[in-house]
Amino acid sequence: MRICILFLLTISPIVIFCQTKYSSYVSSYFKNKVFDIRINYENENSYTLYIDMQSKENINNGGIIISSGEHQKFIDTLLKVQLKYNEWTKVAKTNNVKEVSKQMELDFTIPLSYFEYGRRKQIEIQI
């Protein structure tokens, strides 16, 4: 029994973070730094995406976790953000505005995120 429990405790971190590189993206905010998007398939119809990001202060690495059920809504939200950003950029250029800071209200909440603390990845659940 002890051997079985010890085996499960040893292998569980390997199983939890067993992901395959799915894609990547470039962040112009961080001087064209490349961030990975990894995927973990639970079964043939269900998956989880791990989208790497970095804090605005450039201190911690981490990211967000998107389930297959949230994937399309996440993409739709990103497209809305892109359209609004393009609109604001066009207005700023028309009005010869050199610097602007705006916030957007989003209809998408990210329920899970992760960050690195030392050598360990931590999962944070948003409530």
C-alpha cells in the first residue's frame, strides 16, 4: 500500500503537466518575445490549452488555462478586442494623439491561471 501511494505521489506531477506544444505567438509588448501555447488532450473531444504569458512588470512567467468548452468564446473575445483596438488606433491617429491608455470591459472571465514560483508551477483558481 505504501509503495502504491508513493508511486502515485511521484508520478502525479508528471501526469498533470504532460502537455504538447500546440502553437506559439509573438508579443510586441515584450519586444517580440515568443510565448508557447501547449495542449493537453483529456479524450478525443476534450482538451485544455495552456497559454504562456508574462506579467506586465516582466517579473513572473505564467499563463492562462482555457478548456475546450471555453476556447471559441476566448477566440471571439480576442477578435472583439482586436476590432476595438484598431478602432481606437484609427481615432488616435486621426486626432494626432501620440500616447493613450484605455481599458476594455470583457465578457470573458479566465477561471484558471498559473505562474512560476521558483522551480514550481502554481495553479490559481479565480473565484
